[in-house]
Amino acid sequence: MMESRWAYLIHLMAWAGPFILLQLGVLVFYFRERSGQILRAVLVPALVVGLYLSIADHLAIREGIWGFGEGKHLGVYVGAVPLEELLFFVLTSVMVALGLTLFSALLVRREARVP
């Protein structure tokens, strides 16, 4: 399976999935009533950054700066960018944005408890 066209997607989900689930668990545990609001606030900039990186990747692929091994991804493209690469940019941006948001919020929450 790792030498198939599913390899990139499987690795991506195995790498990003558990961490994003952990982050969502922390979000719901500490910010139960506001978790939806926080998630919506995080997703917009993450999607914008993911889109920006995908456009840059598209341009680099079109210019021949790099490419992807045939048979290692599903073969579904958005422009010149494989779907898995687009997901990589979006998921990475979500992890960073959510991580920074949670870290900042937990620090503020901790400082509010310290007398």
C-alpha cells in the first residue's frame, strides 16, 4: 500500500490526523462553550494560508521547479497541484493556527488564575 497511489494520502492522514484530533480534544475540553467560535476563527486564516501556499506550489510546478513522483498520489489535481499536496498545505496551516490559538488561550487562562 505504501508503494501505491494512496501512499501520500495515507502518510498525510497518519501524520496530521492524530495531532489535529488531539488539538480538537484540547479545544473542546478547555473551551467547551466557545469551541465552535474559536474553530471558525482559526479555520479562515488557515484556509487562506493553505490557498496561498497551493497557488505558490502550482506556479512552481508549472515552472518545472519541482514535481511529484508518478504513482505516489491519487492523480487528482487542482490546477497543477495534486490533491494530497493541497490537503497538506491546508492541514498544516490548520495545525499551526489551532496550535498557536490554543497555546495563547491557555496561557491567558493560566495567567488569569495566578493571584
